[in-house]
Amino acid sequence: MDLSVVTTMYRSAPFLAEFYRRTIASAQELTDRFELIFVNDGSPDDSLDVALKLVATDPRVKIVDLSRNFGHHRAMMTGLAHSSGALVFLIDSDLEENPALLVPFHGELKRRGADVVYGFQATRQGNVFKRWSGRAFYSLFNLLSETRLPPNLCTVRLMSRRFVDSLLDHQERETNISGLWVLTGYEQVGLPIVRDPRSGSNYTLARKFKTLVDAITSFSNRPLVFIFYLGLLISLVAGAAATYLLIRRLFFGTLLAGWPSLIVSVWLLGGLNLFCVGLLGIYLSRVFIETKLSVENSASDGLSGIYDSRTPGWLPAVMARLREVGYAIITGVLPGALIEETRVAMYRTREHIWREVGKERLDLAGELGVLRCMPKFEALFLRYLEIPAALEIVDAAVGPSAILHTQNGFILPSLPALERGTLFQNSFHRDFPRHLGGYVASVNVMFALDEFTAENGGTIVVPGTHQRETAPTEETMNRHGVAVECPAGSMFAFDSTLWHAAGQNRSGHDRLAINQQFTRSFIKQQIDYVRLLGDAVLQTLPARTQQLLGWYTRVVTSLDEYYRPASERLYRSGQG
């Protein structure tokens, strides 16, 4: 599923038909694989009946019917929990926020490589009281809470799957979703929008005040700390006043009887009382924080996002994603003609390998679907070393002196479920075994000749496990493994230290891919392509391809070579 649109219903019946029409039109501009989820938050009108009529005519529409009114924020979290899209668009159904915002939000999400694009009002609309109360809400919240809310925040937002999953890890019973949006983290980008104020608000003054109190007490212990310091201040002032009265009585024989001494006594006892209550409150706040079931931090897992190689600025976004998550997907890489030509060549190459090595021997090695040393059989595969987008990633991640460590083809057949019931066809591993303190020594570039899906065995990755000294536990990898889904003709790039595995193909059709691993030039190649191909072939290749294959000018070892022109000198692998 590419996209989930989530909305809530509370007195929304007059708007649902128009909301549905606009939302469907906007979603279809991006993809045909989407769902529209309505959450009925105990609406007292006929919102549910209207939504049920939409379900009867459109299978993409789904309804989550809550047993009663749980509140706007709880309803939104429930809808998000029922979503399955790689991207999730959250919006209110009262048409104050235009569903057409989905398209520009999607463009900004891809352009910036962010996880969230949210809407905010540059100028708050409404009457004087509404504008004043809005400013007061955000000012008080940001003053009394450690979590800073952007002013005039709106519900409408487009979120990545990994952000939604991390958001759902918060398990507060008293939910304030605005603070959770900020607390979840990741890169979030705001876009100014203009709301249509034609519908009346369901938020009364009392409800707004309750929301403010809930928000502050959910995300801050500052009021408790404030009570502590207020009590301390009153106690110090009252103590100083009492000391002054005592000094006057002892050294000057003057006693201010009556009101002054009474007030000092009251203030001193009151200050001590507030001080003690505040101290107890601080200890209770520690229990409050520990029992909230809120996540302390959000690891960067889930889909890393898809970037179009034809869009300006795609490379910095991809590199940022590689550093943060460990992998990224780049579209618009392979032309359709090359894909079809490659598919035919891969099946021919498989027949050559089966004859040369033997199917039984390959089967014992578990590599019936793996094609190694492919350029030996088909020169076509060398063209994959000339793909511009791949070279840009290799140069940016590893460096311009990178070499091809290995190039392998994969024809992943559709197999019956394994007896052990695992999701994976091979165990989790990483292609580069050493952690070098963030120093990138190797990167993989995998070309999807077929669409990658969870059903056809798309590569399983464990996001955020790259550049780690210790291996994640098997439980962690099985729990957090994500099936990479990307269209045919795209490129799946990942840090070679990322833990991953091949998924099991249950689609009934073969899935084809080509994986190339590039390393720093000081790392010994898995396959010596210079010896494999020979000088006669290498001399016909572009200079960059020669360099990637490890074909460098040899150090002179004879007078005959020394006196030859550079263009006539012999070339050999220069690794040493």
C-alpha cells in the first residue's frame, strides 16, 4: 500500500461526500494503491451512515467505528494504528483543511527528504477571542513544557511509515497528539496553509482549556518544579523577615507584636508547606514520567523514502538517509529496454553457470538463484557500471577511487513456505563485516529488474543497524526487519554494514535483481575482474569502468615498459 488517508468523524455528515470526492481526486494524482480510513469517534449525527454508503461503492474506503466518543486525539491515533500505507496523510474531515494539500505536501516531502510535512496557519483566522486564545495556548504550553510546539499547528500532515510507527510506540492513555508529533522527532517541515473557517468548531472554551491542561501535564513536570521553587522563595523571604524581627527583639529591645509577627509566621509555615509539597511533586513526577509508556527515543527504522533521480537535489537527500537509516530507494534509474534485455541475458547466463558448475553443486551451496562472474558470459552486465545515478552515490559514499568488490545477479524463484516458518530465505548478515567508526568503506547498489514487494521476496533490512560494533540480537532483527518495496527500474542503495536478508518469494514468479558492492580501493576484491575478463576486453571499456574493475597502470618492471608511451603500456590490477 502506497498511501493511507486517515480522518475522524464527529458531526461530520454534511462534509463527508465533498471530502471523499476531493480526497480521492488528490490521492489518484499520486498513486492507485491507497486507502481512505474514516474513524467514527462516537458521532451523534448520521456520519457513520454516510461513510457506510461510501464503503458500499468503493472498496478503498474503510471504517473504524469506536464504541463511544474517546476524543479527537485518541481517534486519530486509532486511525493511524489501522493504516498500512508507506505514506500516511492525516486530515480533518470538516473541510477546514483542503484535501488537495496532499499533492504539494507530497512534493515537499520528496524534495526535502523529510519524514513529516505539516500545515500551520501563518496568520491565525477567526475573531479576536479565537486569535487571542490561540496565542495564549501556544505561549503557555511552550512556557510550561519542555516540548516546544510550533504556533498555529494544524491537523493536516503527510507522514512516512517509520514516523507513524514511532508515533504509535507512545502508549499514553491520556493522549495529546500535538505534543507527541513533536516528541517523536525525525525531520519535520512546516508549510503555511489557509484554513476555510466555514464550519463551526467542536472545541468549546471549556474543551480548549481542558486540552491546555492535559497538554501541559502530559509533557512537563515544570508546574511541580515551579511549586517547589515558589515554596522555597516564600520560605526564604519569610525566614529573612523572621530573622529581622528576632534581631530587633534581641539587640534593640523592640518587639513588633501583632500583625507583623503573625504574618511572618503564616508565610513561613505556608512557604515550608509549599516547599515540601513541591519536593514530593518532583519525586512523583519521576514516577509519572516512568509510567507514561512513552518512548524515550525513536530509532530510525521503517521505509527510508523513495527519491526520484530526475529531481534536482536528490543526491544530498539520499546521502542523509543513508547516514541516518542505512538505505534509500532511488527511482528513474533503468530504462525499460535495458531491463528487458537484461532479463533475457540473466536467464542465458544462468544456463551457462549451471553447465559450467553443475546444478547439484550450486544447490548444495544454496546458490541456484545466484549468478556470479556475470561479465564473463555477457558484456551487457558491464553497462551497469556506467549507470549515472549509481556512480554518483558511489562517489559520494565511498569516493571516486572506489572499485567493484563484486557484481551478482539474483533470480529468486518462488518457493513453498519453509518448514521452520521463518519469513526469510537466508539468515541476516552484512556484506561488510567491520565497523570503522562511521567511516564508509563499502556501499551496495541493487537494481530492481522486477518490482520488490513483501510477497515476492524483496530484501529484508533492519533499519539503523549499520555502522554498529555489535550485532543486533536475532529477536531484534526479526522484530524490526522491513521488506523493501520499490518499483521495477529503481535502485536500492545501502551501507554494506547494514544487516539484511533475502525475503522468501511467495508470488509464483521469479524476481530478478542485480547487486553491486563497491569498496575502497585498499580492500581486496571478492572477484578479480581483471583476470576474469582479460586485457583484450578491458582495453575496449570506458576509463571509469576500467578503474572500477581495478585495472590500473602497473608499476614499471622493465626498461622496455619504461620507454614505451603511456598509451602503450601494459595494464594490470594495481591493488597490492
